[in-house]
Amino acid sequence: MEKNIGIAPLVLASGAMLTKNMDDYPAGIIIPVDKPYTWTSADVIRKIKFAAVRHFGKKNLKVGHAGTLDPLATGVLIVCVGKATRMAEMLQSHDKEYIAGITFGATTPSYDREKEIDRFYPHEHITEEAVREALKTFTGEQDQIAPLFSAKSVEGVRAYEIARKMMKNGNAEGIDEAAAGLIRTARIRIESMELLSFHNAADGHHTETASIESPAMYSTSGKEGRQSKINVTDNSALGLPTATIRIVCSKGTYIRALARDLGEALGSGAHLESLQRSRSGNFRVGNALSVDEVLAILKK
């Protein structure tokens, strides 16, 4: 059984065994989890907290995460247990790396596939070289407006509640303008953007320029058994050009908003096709545990 008698939290690894006494982990436990597709970050916390409370027999056990992930994203979600929750803000401040699939020529109100396409744009001019050149203009510090479909607070109300009301009233086309008027710009930093692949079904063009760390980002199955209520649209039959991009950025960066801005920079529209957080600080997706692995450790 692993114990942590030092001042640093225990970082849970695959195959680990934990004692039943939380006092053996005075600095808490950090669990790097590969968040399943269509799960919310809250789903992951709820599942792990329930198992941890039973394992340690501690009803008031604190469990939280260091930086949320959208339901349609996979990848590194850092879960903090016990006194490690005090480190959540520090862990969240570290740079992140993402692998983003971006589709050009169409937009959605949520900037990803959770909502249906609301508008089409010209895209015949978008080439691999055009994308490469556009990426060069995005590095460095910049102001970003978060999507209205986000957890940003607008006068005490979550922005996504405003967005849902607008959708219900048939005002989807005004969501971008509403976001610009309601949400304060945030100062973010893009360290680097690298084009990994480009595919244009219209002309048969396809390139792979770098390796992607984990193909699991495209998985649509929740093996841990959660019944997803998240809508996911399938736009693959449209044959729109797509790019896979590696992004290294500061905390607080909305990759969905970055996809929107990249589409505009190319004189078109764009939305997020897929997203994986491949790294958060020093935690990489290749070393992250599945929810099933975490639950198995907490059942021992």
C-alpha cells in the first residue's frame, strides 16, 4: 500500500494501491484523468468523489478539479483529493497543450458540434498554405472573447443560460454579437500553433505533417457507463476542409473561440470538430488514468 509521508501530494499512477486511511496522504492526492468524451468535468468529479468517500470512509472528503474541460473534449483533467484541492488554482495556472480538429466553411452557435450549423461560408480558398500562414498571426498575447455558450458569469448569470434563452427564442444568429457585448475580453497567450494535418475532401488534398499523441481523442464511447445527454452533430458528409492543430496556450484560453477567430482570419467561418487536452502543466494524456482505472484503484 502506498503512503505519502512527505509534503507533496501523491500523484496516482496506473496500478497503484491506496491505504484506507486518508491521513496517510497529508498533502492529498492528485489524479490525472483522461476525461471521457461527452462527460462533463462535474460528471468525473461526482463519480470519483463517490468512490473515494467509500474507500476512505470520509464523508466530508474534498474532491475537485484544476481546470474544466468541455463535454465534447477529452484529455487531461487534473482531479485533486483532500488537501491537494488547495493546489487547484496553482495547477490550473500552468500552460496547456491541445490537439484541436477545426472544420472550415461553417459555424455553430456553440462553436463546436454540440449545436447544429447555423451558417455556411465560402471555403474554396482555404488551403493548407493559407492555414499555415494564418496560424503565424495568432502567437503571442491577445484579447479573446469567450463563447456565449460558456460558464462565464454575466451579472451573476451563467453566459450559457443567456445563450440557451436566445436559442429558444430563435435568435441563434445574434449569439456572437451578444457575446461581444456581454462578456469581457480576457488577456490570453498563445505560445505556439502547429498544423499537424490538413484535409480537403473537395480536391482530395490530405497531409499528415506530425504525429498526434493519442487517437483516443476521436472516441465516442463512454466505457465507464455514463448515459450521455450531450447532443453531438455529425457534419462529416458535408466534405468541408478540416485541419488538426497543436496549440500551446495559457490558462483561460477557449479553443472554441480560437477556432472561431481562425475562421474569420481566413475570410470564412469555422467550428471545433474535436478537442483533446494533451497536456496540462507537466501532466500528459499518455500518463493519465481512465475513470475505470481510478475506480478500480478505489475499490481495492
